[in-house]
Amino acid sequence: MAATYDTETFRQRYRDRYILVENLTLVYPQEKREKVKKEIEERLYDVFCKYTPN
């Protein structure tokens, strides 16, 4: 199965030139999206707990 991405493209001015910025976001099926979201939340929680003073 090929990966599918949402694409967001915009131009940003930098000094005397324009730069094309393209943001690609991986699109997951609904079931997998929930699983990935939960995994990310768990990892972020671990990171924040690690750096939070006791």
C-alpha cells in the first residue's frame, strides 16, 4: 500500500526572494490514526515527566 500525503504549499518572502514552502502530512486510516495519536501522546507524556521537577 502506497503512503498518502496531504500537501500544504505556500510562498514565503525572504529578503528579496520568495521561497516555496511545502508541508507534507501523512494521512492514516481512521483506525490507525487513533493508534498513532495514542502512541505519540504516551511518548510526549514520558518526555515531559522526565524533565518536570519532582
